Amino acid sequence: MSLHRNRVQMTVTGAPGTGTITLNAATSGYQSFATAYGADATVDILITEGTSWEVARNCTYTNSGTTVTRGTLEASSTGSAVSFTSAAVVSVIATAQTGNNWGMNEVQASPTGAGVTGVVGTMHILDISGLTASRDFTLPATCAVGDRVGVFIRTGAAAFELSLKPATGDTINGGSPGAEWSRLFITGECVIFRCITANQDWIVEYDGRIPCNAMLREDTATSLGHAAFTKISLDTEVYDVGNIADPTTNNRMNCRRAGNYLVVALVSIADLAIDSRVIPRVYKNGVSELEVTRSANVIAASTGIGSGTGALVLAAGDFVELYGFWSVAGGTGSKNTDVAAGVRPYLILTEVI
């Protein structure tokens, strides 16, 4: 990334043509590269000679040789590299591309049937409510150190996600080349990326993802046996950020974005005998994953409650369900989870970002 300094301008010696420039002396009222930097540096420059000019980014200034390369051409009076003579003057500037990276241009779009490729120096403001399938937001393959790309979800999507990916062979936060870093789908989410290796590596400069967070509760009692764990019908949504709760069709939580999640579970059963035990268990993808409890032992005939917290690592597409179990020596029959008594079984899932 280029290092800027104020009031740096020098004449040149020799005729550099379109190649590396050998610096001569500071222009009156300006400081030299050596005074401004005192060591080798990466700089953005403007070269002028008469009406001819050239702007170049990421140029290499060599302090010992007092030279500066032409770097990456951003713009010129001819549209290509200009051939300069010893009458040229070189200045350190902040280029238009640099300014765009700092402030970021705004582009609004509403993708539906195709993905989006990010543009350097641009904040992409997206309405993804019309997506017909999950799509990719792909970072540009051509990028310089310090380039920035942003994406903001103006309107989210209930059923589909926008996957954030680097170009083939590139990385985000040191991950696998070309691999998805995360997904966006909630209104108000925003992520800004910065290039740290030209045409190759990106990091997340700003992570404005909104954690998924939902609670399901049982309002119609489920009959639980004492011989095996039974799935509890979590039939009521209490709150749902991220549209991960599924109380109507499957009575479960659906993960839309890979990551770490906290889980809180409670199972209550009425009219249990003394020494009964109530145990909640979280299942992932239909398989027992986490017994989240200190189990509750009933010391007098009453409502038994088992509850606790735990942590899960989930992939996009995983689902989480709540199961319950009660046991007592010589017990028979079944018991209903305690809804009438007002202690309702529930499951809370919270994404950790």
C-alpha cells in the first residue's frame, strides 16, 4: 500500500522515456523524496511535462539510488505510458483510485438470477429479496494492496443467501483458496474487505454481520416416554433474527451460516414421582449431539425441569432439535411436557460472531 507524504516534488535527470525515473532535486517550496521518506517506500505519483501527464500507483521509491519506478498506470494524457524527458517533474499524490478506496463509490443493485462480482473502491448496496436461489458475491481477481470492496444488504432474503467468496485461487482471512468465507442475508449486514497481497489475499476490515438469534417454545404438550429420548414439538416462535426458526413444518432451528453457536434448552415434565430425572438433549441433523444439562432430580412429586447451555459448531444446512427424556426406577407409561403449569420447554440458538 502506498505511503503518502505532503508537498513532495522533484525534478528528474536524464531522459526516462517510459521507464524508471532517476530523481534530481526538490522543486522550490517542496521537499525531496529522501527528506519525506528517508528510506525505501511505495508511493503514488504524478509525472508532468508540459501538457503531458501520467498517474501511477504503487511505485517503488529506492532511497539509495534516488529512483522511482512507474508502478501501475492509473491514467495518463494519452491513455498509455508517456515518454518523458529530463524536463519532467514528479510529485507524490493521492490518486483518484486511492480516493475511491477511502470513500468508496456507491453502487446499488437487486440481483436475482446471477451472482455479483465486487468492484474495487465500491460499496455494493444490495436488495437480495428477489433472489431465486443462493448466489455468490465474488471479490475481484485484479486488486492492488490497499484496495477495498464493501457489500451492504439493504433488504435481506428469507430463503436464500449471498455467499462471500474470493476469486479462484485467492483467499479471505487466510482461508482456503477460492473458498466461501461467510454468508449475508439479514437486512443491515455489512462487510468491508481489504486487499493485503496484490491479486491474491484479502482480509475482512469490517465485519458487520448480524448474529442469527431465535427462540422456539412448545405450546402444545408432547408425550414423552421414559425408555428413550423423544423429540419435543417446538411449535411456537418467540423471536427470530435471521429466519432460522422452523416451528410449523419441522419444529427445529435451521442453520443458514456456518459458525459457532450457543444453545440454551429447557424441558419440563409435570406430575413426576420422587427420584425422577428430566434430561434435555440437543440433536444435530437427527443425531444426538449435546446433553446440555445438569439433569434435574425430583425430590417431591412435582414438575421436573432439566435445563442448561452448551456450544455447537454448525455448517450451513445443519438443523437443531430439542429432545427430552424422563426416568425413574420401575416407571411406566408416558408423561406430557409441562405446558399447563406455565413452565414451557424451549430452545434458544444464538450465533457467535
